[in-house]
Amino acid sequence: MNTPISCEFYDQLMVAIQRKIPSTIVYLENEQSTTMKGVVTELMMIEYEEFLVLKSGKKINLQTIFSFNGKKYKEVSFLHVKKADGTK
């Protein structure tokens, strides 16, 4: 079951899309924290789950995001931190 997305988080996503703000997204991918930078172009539903789409075409499930532009939206415990370029 998905956890509802906070209104504050959704509003911040919409502002980033409308103003084409370069954004930093920290999310879980393969049980590791991953940091991705890019411009969010849209939100879309895929099989009842909501994703943000970056200009690069990368899709990130909103349920996996715990930080957007430095603001934490979820508490997540993890062992390994991996940046988009593969470094720790």
C-alpha cells in the first residue's frame, strides 16, 4: 500500500516543474540511497503509482523519494549512499 504524498511535497514538485528549477532528488533504488540532479518536466501515473519525470527521461517513483531540493519528506534508514555517478 502506498503512503499518501504530502501536499507540501506535491506543491514543491509543481513549482519545480512550472519554473523549470534544476532539482536534487534523493531516493531509494535497489535498497540504496541515490542522488539524482535534473529538471523535473512532469508527473505521471504508471500502474496506479505516481512518478516524476526528469528532462533526461528518468522516471522516479514518488514513494521512493525522501529528499527533494534539500527538504526531507521521509525518514529512511539505509546502509549505503550512492550518488548518480556511482561514487559513495
